[in-house]
Amino acid sequence: MRACDGCTLCCKLEKIPELNKPRCILCMYCDLGVGCAIYEDRPGRCQGFQCGWLTSDMPDEMRPDKAHLYISHVDSQIANIMVDPEYPGAWAVGIGKAVVEGVRKGGRHAIVLVGDQVTFLPGYGVQRPEKLVLDWEL
């Protein structure tokens, strides 16, 4: 299995209720380019989190700190893609677009989150949902 090896994008983009850390704010325990300063005692949400790059065979150039985005949640129909607000267009060009298109070609709808902006992109060859409910607690 892969390792983060200094990628800390999730430390910025994920909400961590146990630390009262909102989305899109760097965690106070994040050592940029290194990792978590409280790694052994990090919250359960952090312990259980694995981005799509860690759990897949995506090429190295799709690593979140290079692509400025990552797949944060996947179920049978939808994948949430978190984008660094400092690079809001990362999902629409280059390697970021390849990540999004990979989700859609895989038969899942993509929900792209850039700060508070949400974009729904239907998966290829799958029926659009009749209703889409967003959980702002992402």
C-alpha cells in the first residue's frame, strides 16, 4: 500500500470535528510537507481516512499534493472530489481533469467541492439521480 510521504492536502481540506477544524483550513497539527505532529494520537476521523490515490493504482502525478485535489469519498454511485481552493480550476484541466474523468468513466457521478462551491458531473453511461442531497458536514 502507498504512503502519504509528505502529502498533507487532506489536513487542509477535511473537516475534523474532534479538533473543531473546519474544511479548507490547515490543521494546527499539520507540519506542511511532513505530516501530522500528533500522528500517534490523531483523531479517529484522521486515522480512518484514506484518499482515493492511496487506495488505488493512480499514477504518481495524480498524488493529491501534485494534482491539488483528491477523491475523498466513494460509494457505488458517487465520488466526492475535494479541490484545494488555492487551485480552484485544478479539477477542470490537466491531471485533475483526468482524475474527474476517471471517476465518471468508471460509472460514478462526481461531486466536485471547491470551498463552498459544488459542481455535479454525471457519470458516463449511468442514470442521473432523481434527487441529490448534499451533506454540508463533509
